Amino acid sequence: MRLTPMIVTLAIAPGAATLAADTLHVPADHPSIQAAIDAATDGDTIFVSPGTWIERLDLAGKDLTIRGDGAAHEVVLRSPDGGTMLELDGDTPPTPIFADLTFTGGVDATLIRVGRGSPRFERCLFRDNLRQAFTESGSCSDTDGSTFADCLFIDNEEPNGGAVRVNQSNSQFVRCAFVDNAATGSTSGVNAGGALYIDDWTCGTHRVVMQDCWFEGNSAVWGGVIYVQGLYPAATFQLDVENCIFRDNSASQGRSIWSWYTTLRVTDSSFCGGGDQIRNSWTDLGGNAFSNSCESSELDDCDGDRVPDSLAINLGLADDCNGDGRPDACTAGDPKIDADGDGIPDVCQTPPCIADLSGNGLVDGGDLGIWLALAGNDCQSDPGCPADLNGDGIIDGADIGVILGAWGPCPD
């Protein structure tokens, strides 16, 4: 369609055009993360190279994306003095994005504080903080609330809320794991929420969601995983727990959840370890399971590191060379085949002549003979399956196609 002269004038008028976002690299373009932040404007993305970056960060209200240029465990952001490393607040709530980063080093104060805002954390690792990794104070505004997707909180502690405290905010946790976090308070009334302390004492109008999350080995006196309290005496504040797994958490009251003046709704979640799993009133929306033993509970941790396989892969804590969702290091349950025992799954190797089973430099009748001798073997239970050429776990007719397709001399 042809533009009229007036429309053309408006399109090129000063300030009318939207400037393209810039990409900044640390340290290639700027020597530190803070230097890149100072140079950036709203909408820019900062890529941080692998390494340990000891800084205190001030976004100055800018809406930026700060992303690790590697797996989360390779790009470490550490507090320079054990105090708060990052604080977000302001009259205009910021909405920055943080991705593929590790946050650690909090000793004397909460590592990350959010007053007002709705930051998003993707594939981030929060570990080894001796005070809470994250605190969100919020307000009675519905715009406040952080989102965590595919994040791991491990080995954090605090008198109340070992890893996270959420206050008056609409926060969401999706596909996150909380492992071995602890509330450590020793004074009366202080030792609640081994992983999370959630409250809305002032507004009572917010909703926090835990979806597809995993909780293991967290501990407190009240609420081994979550302590949640809403506005007295109403129960208008809401916590939704959907499709979550609670394993081997501990508390004197509420091994998994301690709820007070809160509309707690739980659906499709499993709890194991026995005892008093949920203390006080809650709504059972169906699909929930309770077991004394965790041995038979739902698992998605084939390598036994107590972190869900998909999350470990997303954070770079486990390799998955062929993208099947299972760590390469799996040694039990359903391991990837390593017929030659070199520690590298066969499906992840690309030898120049995979169909040369005899090793004579030719794909010929000798290789067919080896296939016939091994045909029918189940490679999932018997890893000695060199003739499983297509990696489907069975030596069958599909492997003949690979042999015939490679017939003749092996390439150099």
C-alpha cells in the first residue's frame, strides 16, 4: 500500500522510530557487567562470558536482559563482600531478564532484593548463600511479582525461608528445583520455610504459583519446604501447587507445607517421606499421592544427583549429547549404550565407518555375519551391542539398512 505524504512525515519524525536494541559483550566490549549496564539502554542484551564476576550491580531502573554466554554453572556472579549484590526497586517497577547465570556469595545479607518489579529468571542457579538467595517485598500492586523458570536453588540457608522469601507479590516458579535448603533460626518463632517463606500479611490479594517443581532435602521446624501465611483473619491470599514432587523434606510441623490464613490448593502432586506433610487447611484438587517411602515415588533423576534430569541438562550440570533428555552419565535405570567402554555414549560418537563391525576397513559380508550373530539382542539390558547401528536399543532389521547404505570401503 502506498503511504500518503503525511504518513511518511510521521514515520520519520524525530523520536517516532523505535531504535533497535543493542547487544553488548562482557568483557569483549566492556570490562565488567556494571560497565555494560552503564552503557546500555532499555531493551539491550548483555552477554557475559564464562568466569566468576565479583560485582555489585545497579541496573538504574533499566529494563535489560543479562544473559550468560554459556551454561549457568559456567557464568558465576558473586557478591564482593557477602552483602546484597543486586537490588531492584523504583517508582516504575523494572522488568529485567536474567538467564543462564549462577548467583552465589551471600553471607551477611540477602543476595538479591526486589522491592518493586517483575524480573524474570531463566535457567539460573542459586547456590551456597548463607543468607537468602532472593527476597521480594512487593506492594499491594498486582504488577509486582518475579518469575523463575528452570531454576535450581541448592544449599542456601536463612533463619526464615532458606532460599527465597516472597512478600506481597504474584510470583511464579515453573520447573524449578529446591534441594537441601534450610531455615536455621534458633529464636522463638523463627525457623520456618526450609526452601520458601511466603506471606501476604498486608494485602491478602496476591497469588503465588508453584508448577512442575521438585523439592528434596529441605528442612525447617515449621514447613520443611514452604511456610505460607496470608492476611489475618481472611484466607484471600492464594498459593497454588501444581504437579510438584516433594521428597524427603523434614520439619516438626508440616514436613512439606505449613499454611495459615491462606487458600492453599494442591493438585497432581506427590509427597513422600511420611509424617505430617501438609499442616492446617488445604484444598485437594485431585491427583495427589502420599507415601511413607520415597523409593517408589515418581522419579526423573536417572543419574541420582537429586536434580531433575531435564533441569540438570538445562543448567549445564549434565551433558546430553544426543538430546534425548537423559544425562550421558546415567548408570542405572536406562543408561545410554557405551559398547566400547570409553565413557562416551555410542549414539554421541560419529566414527567414520560405524557399520564396519569387523574393523577391516570394509563394510562387507563379514559385517553382515556379525549382525546375524547378534540379531535380537536387547541393548538396553545388555550394553554389549556394537551391531545396534541406529542406536534404538535393539539389533534388528533396521541395522541392515545402515550396513547396506555404507557398503564398500570405509571413507578416510
